[in-house]
Amino acid sequence: KYLTRPTEIAQSIMRGILKKGDVAVDATMGNGQDTLFLAKMVKSEGKIFAFDIQDLAVANTKKLLEKNHIYDDVHIIQDSHENIDRYVSDEIAGVMFNLGYLPKGDHQIITKAETTLVALKKSLKLLKRNGIITMVIYYGHLGGETEKEKIIEYVEKLDPNLFHVLKIDYINQTQEPPIIIGIVKK
Ligand code: SAM
């Protein structure tokens, strides 16, 4: 199972940097898997901000956290991640994006290049030194290709004196396998 799930690869990248007491952000909470992961990593001393625009994501994430007895400093925010700076003023150690639509949810509600890019740019500013942003980009759906292209075009041009940018591809698969991007602030 190791290396088969892109979300687990993103979590492995995060695991290398996050520690107890950190502030971290789940930019696309969905069913809450990354929120739960981040909460476990930063422990009760840390703080999590989780964003999503849809009711189902908020409900599912709350349920998942309760089931796992996480009652720590987790801020569930029903708003677009492009407004991250309205809620977060702390320096962030890690931000996770998981783009596309909510699995088992409404496939019409998707992340979009314009708002994702605003959220990414703001996240880069809030990120602390050695902090990491991961993006798992699913793009097989309508509109997904445009979002993928715009994000790659942007991250490819990030100043190499300020950021390390890494791209992981499943190179032997068909049907638009997801892409994983990792960005480290130097
Ligand atoms: N990581 C999630 C999980 O563990 O289930 C899956 C995320 S899913 C691929 C993408 C999510 O992004 C959807 O739940 C969708 O509602 C959300 N989304 C779409 N546009 C958004 C926006 N502008 N701000 C925040 N979340 C958004």
C-alpha cells in the first residue's frame, strides 16, 4: 500500500516537518482526513485551521474529529481558502491542499484555479521558514486540467532563492493520475 495513495505521500512529506505545538492548515478539508492527520501531528499544544465551502465537508470533518476524540484547537471554517488571511495570522508550519471534488459528494463543487492560486499565494506568505505546502492535484474532471496547468505554471516560476518546489508524478499510469506538489520555504 505504501506509495499507492497520493494523499499518503502528501502526509509523509508533512510528517518530516510538523511537530508538537505547530500551526497547520487544511485548505480543503473535505471528509477531514488531512485535518485529522494534522491535528494528530501538532497535538493539543498546536493549532489547526481547516477550510471548506460546503456543509457536507464541515459535517463530515466534525464527525471524524469527534470519533477520534480530537477536541483540541481545531478551527473548522466554512469559507473559501482564498480568505485564509482573515482567519490566520500565525506563522504556519504546514498547509495541505487536496484539489478536485469531494469524494462521495457533489462532483460539481470543485476547487478552481483563481481561488486556489489566491489561497496558495497567501499561504506562501504566512508560511514560516522551513514550512511546507503540499498540493495533491486531481484533474480528471471538467475544469481540473485548467487548474492543474495554472498551478504548475505558477509554482514553476517561484524564486529558487526562496522556495524549493518538487513535483511527484505517477509516470506509468493512464487516466490522469494525480500530481503531488511540495513547496518548502527556505
Ligand atoms: N482532503 C479531503 C479529504 O480528506 O476528504 C478531500 C478534499 S476534496 C478533493 C476537495 C474539497 O475542496 C471539497 O470538499 C470542496 O468542497 C473543497 N473546496 C472547493 N472549493 C474550495 C474553496 N474555494 N475553499 C475551500 N475548499 C474548497
